[in-house]
Amino acid sequence: MVVCESLVRIFRTGTRARDGVEVQALQGLDLTVREGEMTALVGASGSGKSTLLGILAGQDAPSAGTAEVAGTDLGTLKRRERTAYRRRTVGVIQQQTARNLLPYLTARENVQLPMGYVGVPRGRRAARAMELLDLMGIARAADRTPAGLSGGEQQRVAIAIALANEPRLLLADEPTGELDTATSEEIFGALRTANSELGTTVLIVTHDALVADQVSRTVRIRDGRTSTEVLRHTEATGAEGALTAQEYTVLDRVGRLQLPREFTESLGLADRVRLVLERDHITVWPDHDRPAGAGAGAGAGGADAER
């Protein structure tokens, strides 16, 4: 559903090009999200996650590399194609709850509104809106305006709006950033429902690492690149299943990986390291601390580092 390869986005500060400073928000990012997945993209402020979200949402374009969603190359879209993409292929839930809803329309009318842009027959819009509000567990509030809804109710209506035109990909930008823990659980339940009942691919962008517990796959982004992934699955243990999680470091297409900062700081890794190819794994040694003759594959390790 989503394929990003060596994705780069460069911004220039200042009003005049010759006076500005280039800031590279994405630095060769690789990312794949399979159809039907519900994935979280986690990163600190400045990591590049919001820039990536803007590109996938069709609001921005790459400086280099490629970004594809459902087979559409986002870097080559003309103006009309980009508008059609934003109306039909992708649905977006903004971080600020109020930005998702028009305050003078009811919940039902808010959900109906995007359907008019793609030619859904007027008679079908109301029925479709009620189906989505019911799916989100908010049908009872169909005739209320946003002022009469709680924050959690507003966000569930926002999800229904984003799903109105049956998008292939649903992007959620910090969907629980303004909500308490209990309400956040409800929102994640609504997103899981959209994923399981409608088959919509869901990508949640957030700085909150706790969101990772809500999805089966979490991708961490750091310094404009994907750095690690956490995969969760249920293993059978007697009568009940136990949820297990394993963290992996992402290896990009040219063999680069990002070591977690706590690892490099703990071992004093800096500037360069020594790689040793063992029979079934690779070891990484501080340049000043590798024991003589370590590893049966020491000679091969040098060659592997060269590659």
C-alpha cells in the first residue's frame, strides 16, 4: 500500500533562496506498509514523521526518492491528480480535533460533506454517513454539532469523515494527543474497527511510544530515516495466548542501520566501529576495544565492512 524508497525532503529557510539555509527533514527514508496493516510511526519532534505524513497525504512532494501509495507515484502528480488522490485514495485525521469538523454542521452533515466532492448520489450520502457513524459507535449523536460532542466523540466523527469516500489508506496524525487515557482507548478501538471491518490500511503518526502497544507493528523514525521496528504477535501458551514483542533495527537498501543511542552511548561507540562476520550473525565492536582474534570470521568481517 505504501512504498517509500530513499525518500528525501529538503526545506529552505528564509524568504530568498540565496539567503536561506537548507534543512533536510527526510534523509533517504525507506518504508513499506502492506495493504490491510495497522501500523504506528513513532518519532520525537523533528524526526521527520510530520514531513512524511504531509507527503503521504498529498499535501507536499518529495525532493528526491519515491513515495507511492496504492500504486500512485506522489512525486509526479499534477494539480488535478493530486486533488483526486486526496479525495479518493487517502483519508486524513488531523491532530487538533476541531480542525476535522465544521462547527455549524451536524455530525451527519460533516460526514456527508466529502461525498459531494466525488459525486456520491445525494440519496446515498445520508445512509452512508449513518453507516459510518454507527460503525464508530456514535450514531446517537448524528444530529449534534461539534459543540455538543465530547473530545472523544468529535474524534470518532472525524474518523467517519476520513472514511467517507472509502479511502485505501487512513492517516491519523496524533489522533489521541488531546485525549485522556480512557478516551484514547476508545479511539484506538475505532481505528481497529476501520481496519478490520472495512479493510482500510491505517498508519498512525505519533510521538507517544505507548501507542505501540495498540498495534502489531511499530516503526520508529529518527533523524529522517526509519531506525527500528517492533513486531507484536500472539503465541499460544496453554489455554491462552500471550502477546510477545520483538524489536528489530531496520537495514536500508545499501546496508546501513541506525544503532540505538542508548547502545552507542553505553559502549562509547563513535566515529567508526569494527564489524566481525560470525557464522550466523555480525558483531559490532568499539574500535579501541575489540579483542585480538575475536570471532572465527574475523577475516570475513573486514570484507563485510568494506561492502
